[in-house]
Amino acid sequence: MPNELPAEIKAVIDMALTAFNTKDGTLFESTFGGEVVIIDGIAPYRWTGPNAQGRWFADAEKWAQELDVINETITCDRIAHAQVVGTHAYVVLSATLSFRLKGERGSRNGILTFTLKKRGEEWKIESQAWGRLN
């Protein structure tokens, strides 16, 4: 299986990661479409339906504020797996989440998985799942 992404799929994933890293909720939301599902390691752990990505983004910001987490950024270490079949794509990234928790630097290794669908001429993310490895 190829582990390279077509440029247009890489672009939308890069845009979502940049939006997360810069805390640009509007840009983040724009990278999603369809019946969105987000899974993450913060309660309630799963967001689905209309504007799931916006609700997750708001909940993640609230969680960070409550726990005094700042400078939260995610970097892609490598593409672990990628497959594109017609108008559907599945992408698994090995990633590192870096942050400051109560002033102390920290990081978590994980797997960030996306499914995407081509809608017209645009690829949109339909699901995002974060799996923490440490």
C-alpha cells in the first residue's frame, strides 16, 4: 500500500493541523464535510453529527483552559498508512502532541487517523480519531 498522499488530500490534512496548532476554529471547521465523527481522549470522547468538528474544537479549548494546558500543537512524524479508493481516502499518521501543562513541557505520541471524501472538486475530512500511545 502506498504511504504517499495526493497533494490535494495532503493539503486539507495540513490545513486541519495548522488550524489546530494556531487555534483557528473557523479554518479547522472548514476542512470537514459530510457526517462528521471525531474521537478523542477527552470527555465525552465522541462527537457526531452537525458541526461535530466545531463542538469538539470548543470542548478541546475548554478542556485545555480548565487544566491549564497551553501551546498545544500536533506534528506529523510520518504517514503510517494511506489509501485512496475513488472518492474515499483513509490516512493514518504517526504524530506527536506537544504542550505545556501548568508550565511544564509535555508530549504524547499517538496515531491520528482521518477518513476523507471527495465532494465535487474538494476533499473534506469526514472523521478524525486520536489514539494516545503514552
